[in-house]
Amino acid sequence: MSVSDSDTPQDAVTDAGAGPRFACRDLTGGRGDTVVFRDVGLDVRAGAVLALLGPNGAGKSTLLLTLAGLLPARGGQVLVDGVALRNGNAVAASRAGVVLVPDNRSLFTSLSVEENLEVARRRGGPSPKDLVETFPALEKRWRLVAGALSGGEQQMLAMARALIQQPKVLLVDEMSMGLAPLVVEALFATVRRIASDHGAAIVLVEQHVKLALEVADEAAVLNRGDIVLRGRAQELADDPKTLERAYLGELEVAGGSAP
């Protein structure tokens, strides 16, 4: 599955024949003795968003943790700009530009907004204040500890902390969980801007299917550990019956590449 975005900054993407920014090939993984997903193949170009959808328990979060190097793969490869990452090595993945925003946000709740950003800042990268334009709501909370923020503000801080690391690849797990609809819409718009303005390749795990398909370039449905459907996000949004069948496990495993 390849994704592209015509609004991507020119310095973030080479010509149309260039390879994907982020990919996994025949990736198999799990937790403990249990295999959770098998032979998964996905790729995302710089400046594009891939929505990874599926029912609860399908293996989406486990796949995301494996892509980030926090869980070892049992087979296959994860690649950034065509270079394979060391299996199960989160430090190597981070150095290659892979940044994960987990579903629990993992903020330092006793540190202020500014301090959370400063801790995540890479040498020579943007300063915390440089993130204010993208996340203006955080400016009024600058000195407040993260634990005192609302759920939406905490998610904005988690996204800002990811962005300050200048990710090549951004993995976002269940961003909308427990948040008000208006906050969720603002966060999805931010995801689109991060892809388009910063050239990141984004993999978005999300239960809010409608909004995910609106912001994504392409989508894949994971069910029972297999990719059972993949294609252009708009095409999947226009075919809700097929999407529903994918969620219900009524489709065979998808093969080949997306159009």
C-alpha cells in the first residue's frame, strides 16, 4: 500500500518514483506466547496519513508497539527510508525518526507543559515556543503541570511533544479516546497539518472511523491479526458495506498492494 499527498513539502518527498518513508514487510509479532498479527505489509510515503482500523482486539496497538521497536517482531522487517531497523530496539527506532504517541499519552504529569516539551526536545531542534503556532491552546497552560490539564489539552501536549522530536514517522494510538467531539476534530486537523507541513509519514490507529477516513490518504483494516482490507481512504468511506464486512471478519486476507 503506497500513499502520497500532493500538498507535502517539496523538501520532504522526492519524485513520485521514490520509495516509501516508512514500511513493514511480512511483519509478524505478538505478546508473550501469543501471535497477534502475521505477515503484515504496509508502506507510507512522507507527508501522508495511513489509518489503521479494525475492531477491538484485532492487534492494532500491538502492531504499533512493534513498529516503534517497543516489542520485538517474530519475523519480517520495519524500514525507514528503505533502511531496516534493529528488531525490538526502541532507541534505534527513535534515532531513525520513529515517534510513538501511545494511547495513555505517557506525559510527565508533575512537569509543566514547557518542561514536558523541553525534555523531549532534540539537540538543534525547535524550541518549545516554536510549537505554540501549531498548538495555540497550550500557550495559556505553559506553566501548568501536565496532570492539571484537561484530557484534550493532555492529548495536544502529547502530540506537541512528538512533533518537537521532528519525526520522520509518527505513530498515533487512539488519539480520540475519551475526548469531546470538537476537541477530536481539532486534533485530527492537526494530524493532517503535521503530515502536510512537516512531511511526516503518519500511521493513525483509531476507532473513530469516519474522522480517520476523512484525514487519511489510505486505510487498512486489521482483523484477527491479518490485513483484510486496504485502499484509498475515500474509496473505503464510500463503501461502508465492504468496510463493515471487514470489521465482521467476512473478507479474506487482502493481497498485493493498494491501488
